[in-house]
Amino acid sequence: MIKILILLAASLLSACIGGARNVPPALIYDFGLPAKPLVGEGTWSRLALEVRSPPWIDSRNIDYRLVYEEPLKKREYAGSRWASSPGLLLAQQLRQQLGAVSAGGNAAADCLLRVELQEFSQVFDSPQKSHAVLQANVSLIDTRRQLVAERQVSIEQPAASPDAHGGVNALVKTSTELGQQLADWLASLEKNNALKNCRSGH
């Protein structure tokens, strides 16, 4: 009887191990190759940039919502992940686009551009139709920690397919568009002399 139980346990363990081996590895996504600069070299070299995310975004999950079914429920793809949290990936891309530096302990920076993510997900209007949504509050802070300017951003991009692959590509497009909007915004502020307090010595 004991031998039978041992053999049964061994067969169950073998089945579990075999089942685990058949589970495909998660697909890992990032934002692709380094983003192309949107401004001339050195234009914003003294601008520090940071991206803040609430806890429900600050993970490697690729999120989506079924607004036609349960719009208040946040879901996540089981077999797909970001290579890092969306906030870190977005910060890296925006620095590449704007030529900005990291905000962490950078005493040489004249201004801080802060992006506070509020939504970064794939939204399904129907089972076959979806789009990416990026919503954020953006603020520019000078060396005296005074608010120079701020704005709300809401960007949407259609997804080519109703799955994680389509959602990821659409979300990356929203991040690229965000970089362009920020570059245009900063140029407009500078043109109107709104960045005078972002210079060292003030």
C-alpha cells in the first residue's frame, strides 16, 4: 500500500512538472529602440525630467479595460509584461526625445518637468475595437520650487488588434505623441519668456 502511494505521489509530481514546462514564457515588451530627439542637442540639457505613477500603474502589468462590460474594472494580460514599469519606460523615452536629464539628485538642472501619469491602458469599446489612453498632469517647476506652468494631457491612439500586441504598440504611440506635445509646449513657453526663472542664478 505504501509503495502504491509513493508511486502515485511521484506520478502526480511528474505531471505537475511536465505541465509547468508546457506553460509558454511571458512576452516582454518595452518601447523599442531609442527615441529620436525632437530638439537640437543641448536645447534642454539643463532640464530634469521625472515621471510619477500611482500604485495601480507602477507595475509591469499591461493593463486594459472593457468599457462595454465593466468600465470600472482594471484588468491585466496574463501572458504579457512590460520590461519595466510604464513610468520608467516613459521617462526614458521622454528624456531621449527632449534631451533632458534624470531628476534624481541632479543639482545642475535649472528646471524640473514632472509628468504624473493618471491613466496608461488599452480601452476596449467592443470585443474587437480598442484604443490606447494616456492621461497625465504635467508641471514645470523652477529652481525655487515654484510652479512655472502646468497642463493636462489626454492622448488616444487606435489599436491595430484586440490583444496585448495591439495595445502595446498603441500605447507606445501615445508616449511618442506626448513627447512631441511637451517639446512644442516648452518651445512655446520659452518663446513667451515664461522660462526666465528656469535659469541658474535667479
